Amino acid sequence: MKRLFCFVGILLVFVSFSSVHAKPMKCPFLRMPLRKWWKSPAVSSELKLTEEEKKELNKLFIETKNRLIDLKAQIEKEHLKLKDMLESEKIDEKKVIAQFDRLQGLRSKLVRTRFLYVLKIRKILGLERFKLLKKLMRKKMQERKKHMHGRKHGMR
């Protein structure tokens, strides 16, 4: 019985600290923004995107975004089920573990979906333009951080 309470306690702590929205791992290639960056005239021009490539990127974006929305909703529902199971008076350890595994499987699918999105962008752009895109995105992120940092200090 003590072992069960210890297990439940550890599981509760883990679930409490885990993100409901299942943020992607800290991999640089998964930092690709999930927005329509190819619509920016500067980016589009720099990468020399064709109209066909823009259409392909747009289609990929819509498909991926829809999949991610569905997965995030499923994750929230499964997380709620797990939380409810852990808060109930009696706990069926096997069912709790199975529910946890379902939740982890969905989180894995979410990360995989983002990875496949980046992989397909890489395929559309080719290596050189993909490297250039990453460079442009890094530059934009640095500018955004610098701007936000300046706003924080300017407000004091």
C-alpha cells in the first residue's frame, strides 16, 4: 500500500509539472515558426520562392496546423482523464499507467508532427535555402529578443 501511495505521489508531481500543451523539445530544427513566413516579401525574395513553392508551403502549413490543433485537444482531454484518475479515492495502477502511456504517445505524435513539418520544408527548399531560412529566422528571433529586452528596461 505504501508503494502505491509513493507511486501515485511521484506520478502526481510529474503530471503537475508536465506541460498540457506539450511544447516541442529544445531542438534547433524544431524552432521553425508555425506561421506563414513565406508571405513576407523580404523572406520570399531572399529565398527566391516560386509561386508553386508558396502554394506548397501554404498547403503544408494548413495540414500541419490542423493536425497540431487536434493533437493538442486530445492531449488536454487525456491529461484531464489522468488527473481525474489520480485524484480518485481508489486507484487502478494498471489503468493509470496505461492512461499515462496514452498521454505520452500523443505528446510524441505532436513532436513528430512538428518534425515532419520541418522535414517537408527542408525538402521543398533544398539544403542551401533551408540553411538561409534558418539564418533569417535566427536573426529575426535575436531582433525580437533585443526589442523585448529594450522594452523591459524602458518601462522601469
